[in-house]
Amino acid sequence: MQYGPDGKPLEPIKRPAKKTKPKNTINLNSLEHLSKEIQKLGKNLANPKDKERYLELKEKYYREFLMKILKSNGIDNPKFPNATFAPYKYYIGRGNNSGIVRTALKSRFWWSMGDFDDWEDYNFIWT
């Protein structure tokens, strides 16, 4: 116990309690959160619903990225189209550097590998 100059005991100093974050709280910004979701889905895209969700997340991630860039340049309310678009379809045959072309198109969310149905609907064919 501490005593003051007059000999009377001092009351203990009450300090505010430290605010602690719960350990299970996700503290990610929107780009990091979307990136983690995309990585989870990107491991197995055999299911068409997973691929559709993957494309939605990639588009959302891209829009969020553009929003951050525009806001950093002083544009507060950019206007983006609301409707999503159907991805372009491509077919890559074997040979003739097909691996390079396939890798390049896989990294672009607006391109989707076709299912060998109607060739008239394809936007790009590499054979």
C-alpha cells in the first residue's frame, strides 16, 4: 500500500482494462478474404457449380481491386456495370505450344474452357 505526503493511504490507480480481440475473429480486408475463398475453390473445379462460383469470386475480386485503385486516385464513386457476362469459351488442342496458351487463358477469369459441344459458340480455338 502506498501513502501520500499527509500519511493517509492512497487509493490504487484504476487503469482501463486492455481491449483484446477474440482469437477466432477474422481480421482480413476484402481482397484478402476473397483471395482465400478463390484459392479454396481453385483446387478442384470439376464441379460446374464450383467453377461458376469461382468465376463470380474472380470477378468480384477484380472489381474490388479496381475500386481500391480508383479510390487511391481520388475517384470516390466509380460506376461499374451491374450485370455479369458469360465468359468467353476456348478450346486448346494438342501441340504447337498449347501448354503456354492454355496457361495464359486459365489465368484469365473471363475465359472458360469449352465442353466440345457446338464449335460455333467458341471465341478462340487453338489446334
